[in-house]
Amino acid sequence: MKIRSIKLREAHKNSNGVGSFCSVLWDQQGEQVVTASSSDSSICIHDAILPANPPKFIRNHRDGVSALALTPNFTCLASGSIDHSVKLYKFPGGEFETNITRFTLPIRTLAFNRSGTMLAAAGDDDGIKLINTIDGSIARVLKGHRGSITGIAFDPKSEYLASVDSLGTVMHWELQSGKTIHVLTGIAPVIGSDFSFMNIVSWSPNGDLLAVPGLKNDVVMYDRDTAEKLFSLRGEHVQPICFLSWSPNGKYMATSGLDRQVLIWDVDKKQDIDRQKFENRVTCMAWKPIGNALVIIDIMGKYGVWESAVPSSMRSPTEGIPDLSSKNGHGLLFYDEEEENPSVSGSLSDIGEDSYGESESFSRKRLHKQHSYPDDWEEDTNEELDLHPKVEPRKKAPHGHKDRPDNKRNELKNVPISAGPKMQEAIQPGATPQLPGKRRFLCYSMLGSITTMEHDGYSHIEIDFHDTSSGPRVPAMTDYFGFTMASLNENGSVFANPRKGEKNMSTLMYRPFSTWANNSEWSMRFEEEEVRAVALGTGWVAAITSCNFLRIFTEGGLQRYILSLDGPVVTAAGFKDELAVVTHASPPLPSNEQILEFRVFNIRLGTQPRRGRLPLTPGSCLSWFGFSEEGHLSSFDSKGVLRVFTNQYGGSWLPLFSAIKLKKPEENYWVVGLNTSKLFCVICKSPDSFPETTPKPILSLLDLSFPLASSDLGAENLENEFIMNNMHLHRIQSTIEEMEAVGEDTGLLDDEAFNTEAALDRCILRLIASCCNGDKLVRATELVKLLALEKSVKGAIKLVTALKLPNLAERFNAILEERMNKETAGGTISASTELKGDTSFNAHAALTKSHITVESSKRLESQDSPSLNLLAPSQTKKRSLEEPSQDVNVEAENAKARKLEMAREFKNAFDMKKAKKVKDEKDRVDEVKNGRELENAKEVEDVEQDKNGEANKVTAQRPTNPFAKSSNKKQNTSLFDSLKKKVKADT
């Protein structure tokens, strides 16, 4: 047996834990799957293309739904229930149409005829009702079974009806007369009162064979006319067969047994070609009308799709489907036959088995054009609308039609065109689908949650904040509108509901949490459109409608702006002044890739700062969209990939999380929000894709990380840290630039940027060590060029020296010298600029001050670079003890050299000039002494403190301008004091 992994999703919860009969159907294009369970009163319509999308629920029954049926043109859905009722709905919309009939006991099976004008319903009652779907009248009740009727099927050729009961009896009914023509007793298994599985009968697509589960764990084929046993399919089933389904072309059959196996048969060869075993018994199956797939559902309400059920090397199950619309086959009912037999039969013919009365709906009239019927067939139909047709014996040859020149053209035009992949429907971030009798989330965010629960025609809504100490206490409210979406922020909440018919219009309501005025709550109603998505921001409320209108309201309810969007909305989110909207840019690609576009509006400024395509993983849909706590636009798709928007590279999306990299297929992640380094989500066990409201969901914090390729160094964590730090540094620098542009203080961000640079250097140094150990020296050279601090480069040199890589150390030294030369060149330009601005500037003193400042900054870098302490702790500690005294000695030596030089120059000048000039110089020095006595005293005190070792108390701060002019006067005063003393000594 081939072991395949078929992922099953829970469609209906089974409270008793035993299991119940479940039904499943495909729509015409294989885009939707309809499921029901006899233990659940709701019908679910699932998106087969995007299964992560929440299903659509139909809730009209009071008890479990035990049977489903679709008309052949897929426009009408019928459901039968344990509550004894049969209901009709529009399909695929799911709008309730009518209660077509009622029984006194539970319904077990339903079936439509080929034209969809007749519905057969049966169950625990003793009769089969044949109901005219046009006017709801009961045409006939077929009685004869003694047990509960569990399966019925119309002959594709519109002559017979086959039925089977719980006692294993199969009966053939002639539709024209309503009589039984064959009764086969005891040919199917006896199921008794266990209705978790049922006997079933099924006609082959061409109507020649009737398949019935046999008594030997097999399928028995009977002739349509004589009811004789022709052959059987017997294989690996070890227990009775409980369901079977023909492929669309009749070449294959799928069977499920009580042994939990599903087998695929080649009917012509009478052998099984593939099989699969499941955890629970499969109760229902259906072949995909287009493609090679089989949908199954088990007794626990879990459904899944078996892709490529027929091996690809064999003929497709949809290739060569029998065309029963042609009149060349025997036994078909056409209106030109009825012209020869216009007599009224008075039985089933009064409901028109294949006729369409004047009350026929437009959707059913279009069914003619979906098949290749000749034009004169429709003309004959129109002429005989008022006649009551009588079914002739099946072996009478039908009349042919004259060929028309345009028949071929009409046949080409009437061929159904297959629809492409389905566009994703609108979603509301943080909302969960509605489940019968259970509370659901209308909104769940980092701030709080909004929950609702339906009860007796209205809903009860509660608003809770995660931080109860800061959030306001909001009383619960009663919802009479049926709100299905909501959004929440610190100031209020907004609610909306879709349109429900012509009377129940779509409503938008805003509810503030605190206000100074009474009656601040307001609402808006939309007549010709419905709200698809809502969002909130600072002072504004947004609603996007089905007319592709973006409507902006103030918090007070003023209609401020109305914009037209380029396509149908998918979702929307708000953050302060910004509103982000996602729309469809075009229909999906044939590869089922959604083409989405995002736009960011600044509501306060009335601008659109960002716009572009929204990337998604191929084959996925958008499952969450919003802003991070810092205001960064983010998205999460159904494949588990989180993307965050960045201004780098002209505006790009960075993948910061991938569920695939975690390698936990049994987990699904329901996103709530994120911050700089963490993803906040609720982890759901597969196949659940969203949490329940009770118990309260537990948030999990997952680290953000890029989906990097497997490194040849095995240092993916270091590489991820390197890229993340680079991203954070770019964000900080961008914010600093924006704040400087508007004149705001950037002190805090400057410190954060400096700390991020230091952390980035530490990460780079560890990467360099990994490269050296892995003999990736070129990569190490690239990394050293990315170091921001000079001390980090020196630390890298010490590292490669310790690793005995002299060639690499030489390259690192060359890189350091090149950097220092560039910095020196830049410093010289700055110095010359300041010299030109102040002629009294003392260059020698400035260079001395620059030297001190540079040394101080180097000590700062040493303190702020823990990575260097990591690499050489002993040397760093030794240097930290030696550097203060070293700076003081350098200062003293420079001062002494300056004094000697000035004294030598003054002595030469005194010998060459006259005593009068010396006296004038002495007078000038005395004036300087009197005018700057306080400053000299302070300077002497500072010098004495430096000599006593107080210079080591340098405060750690970021390097400042080395050419500051604030210390020039102090240096000049010290020089004048030295001149004065020297003059006195020489005199």
C-alpha cells in the first residue's frame, strides 16, 4: 500500500466522540467544497483553492444535516436534516430559498434528476417523495421499502430511480408510471440502526450500470434494464463497503469500507490501482469535476483532498465524459418525441421530467446553453411548454434533426469555459470564522480583543484590553445588526456587517470609549454597497466597500474623504496617521498566485507615501496584515511567511519569519502582532488554523529571523544576527534623518545607534573568527571592512594574529592604515576650515587639545566594545590601568617642551633688542598678569590636578569636535604666565 500524506481539516466538531455520517460535495469548477455532518446543524462551504480561508456557514436547520445534493447545473443546494426538513439554497452564495418539504422522521438521502427540476427525498419514513423544485409540489410518493431508505439515485437517462434501504433491499422504479420494475432483496449489507454509515446505490455516468455494495466486501454491478448481475469489484477491502463514487468519465470508481480504506478501481480491468488507509472511517467521497482529485470526509467531520488519486500515467478521470445531452442515445426524453404522444399520462409527467414551465427561473434557462443542444431542440421546447409530456419506452429511436449551417458555431459557443483561480475574499485582521453556538473573535490585536456570540437572533459583544490597568472598562453591548468585522484602538472601536438582502443594509458603527458629550456613538448605512473591511487610526475611521470606495470618517462621524481604489479590497489596517489598504491588482495567475497591491495613506497630511505590490508565497493567500508596534508595515501569508516593509532598495519587503524553517508541520501560526525582534502569535495544532475564544488564547513569542540558506560555516545564527543588526541600524539612522529634518532632538536615538553599532561589531568579530576557523579568509577580509570602530579593527588584527594567520593580519593592518589615512585627511580639512574662521586661534594649543580628545575617544571606544575585552581581556585590563598615567606624562612633556622653546626664543630676542624694548615687554606682561589673574590661578590649579593623576577621571561620552575653541584661552594664559616668570628670572 502506498503511504501518502493527505492533510485533513476539521470541518465539523463531533461532540460525542463516536462519529457520525458526514457528506461532501464539489462545485462545478472544483473551487469550493460543501460539507455537512449529522451531528452539526450547519453547512460549510470551503474554499478549495485557498483552504486557509474561513468557510462560509449556512445555519437554517435545528439539528444535524444528514444529506446534501446539488443540481447538475450547480445553482441550487438541497439539504436534509435530522429535524425532518428539506431546505433549498442558492449556490454558491448559500442564501436560503425555501423549505421544500417535511417528513415525520429524519431525512437520510437526497438526489436531483439530470435537469434539476425534480428532487427525490427519503429517510426513516416509508416513502420516497418526488418533489417539483419549480413550485414545491409533491408529484409522487414511492412506497415499498420496509427499512430506512439510505440511498437513492436518478438514472442519468431519466427513466429510472434506484433506491436501497438499511435491510439491504434494492428497488428499481420507473419514473413514468411510478411502479416497481425490479426488487433485489438482501443483496446489500444490513446496517440496522447504525446510521454513521449507509447503504448506497450509484448509476454509472452513461447510465448502463448500477453499482451496489455487495455482501462479500465487494461492489456488484447490475444491468440497467434487466437488473442482472454482470460482475463485481473485489480487492483489498476486509470489511463491507460503506460508500462508492464513480469518476466523471465512468472509467474509475472510489470505494470506502468499514476497514478505513479507500480504494481506486479501474472498472474495465476490474482491479484496484491505488489505495489509502485513514485514521477514521470515510463516510462520503466526491470526484473533482475538473482535474484529478478526490475529496473525502470521515466520521469525525474532517475532510481532505486526495490529489492525483488516479496515477498520472493513466487516463484522466475527467477525460471522455459521456455526453448525455445528445439525442443519439436510447431512452432520452426530448420534446419532438412528445409531439407524437401528446396524451396526458396523469402521473409523473405533470411535473415535466425534462420540461421547463413558464415559471422556470432565469438560471435554469441558462442551463440549456451550457450544453450543446441544437437550436431546434429549444424551439420545440418553446412550442410544447403547455403540453404534458409522456415518456415513451426507452427503446424507441429518437428523431433526428436537420443540420443547420450554424450548428457547429453554436456548439463551439456553448462549450462551458473553465473559470480560473479564485480571487481571495476580503479578510479582517484578527478575526475568526463563526462557529455554531460558539463565541468568536471580531478582532484580536496587541491592544485587546472584541468577541461576539450569537444568541436568539442577536449577538452579545464584549471588548477586553490585555492591560486592564491602562485600558478603559467598556461595557458589553447587544448587537442587533449581526456585525462580522471590527477594529480596535485606544480611543474607540468600529463595527460593520455585510449586506443581507434588500432590507438588511450594510451598517458601519463607531463607538468611542470616552467622550465629553452624550450620544457620541454614530452609525452609517449603505444601500447599494456593503462594507468589506474597516480600520481605525488617530482621529479617523476608515471603511472600504464593495464598490471599491475608501470612505474616511472623523471620530465624530463627519464624512471627510471618499476615494476610489483600483481593485476589490482584501484587507486594511491603521496606525496613528497611516492607513494601509490591500487590494487585488489583477485576477490570480493560472498558477494560483494572488496579485495584490498595497497603498499607504497619511490621513492627516492627505498624502500617499508608499505604494507597490504585496509579495506572497506562491500558492498562498494573505492571512494577516497590519503594523508592528514601531509602525512598520507587515504581512503574513497562509504558508507561514512574515514580511516587513523597509525603505531600503527603493522600498522592499523583508522575510523575517518562515514557518517552513521551523519544520513543525503540525503547527499553524495565528498572528496577533510583532515588534522589533519578536512575533506574537497563537500556535494552533493542525488542522486548526485559528484559536477558540475560550479558554483565552495563550500568546507565544517567536524570534524573528531571516530564512537563510544553510551556510558552509554552520554560522546561520551569527549571519542572521548580522543582518538583523544591519536592518535595525538602518531604521535608526533613517529615523534620525527624519527627526533632524524637522528640527527634533535626536540624543536618545544617537545613543541607540552607537550601541547598535557596537553590537554589530561584536557580531562581525565572531563571524570573522568563524571564517578563520573555516578557512574562508576572503570572507573574513570583507567582514573586517564593515567594522565601525577602530578598536574593533585592532581587535580583529589581534584575533587573526593569535590564530597564526600572518597574511590575513597584514591585510587587516593595511585596511586599518587606509582607514586612518582617510580619517586624518578629513580631520585636516576640518582644522583648516576652523583656522580660517578665527585668526586668534592657537594652532599648537589646538593640536594639543585634539591629541587629548582623540586619546579620550579611544578610551571610550575601548569601554564600549566588549568584543575586544572578550578577545583579549588581560591586555585590555592592563591598558585601562596604564592609559591615565600615560596621558598625564605626555601632557607634562608637551608643556615642558613648549616652555623651553618659548624661553629660548625670548632670550634671543632680548640679546638682539634694546633694554627699552625689554622694559616695554615687561610692562605688557604685567598688564596681562593683572587682567587675567583669576584665570591663571585656575589654570595652575588644573595643571596641578593633572599632575596628581586626576586626569584619569574622564567621563565616558561620545567623541566631540577636537577643534573646540573653548580651551584656547586657557592654553594662552599658561604660556603668558611662563613668559612672565622667564622675564623675571632673566632680569
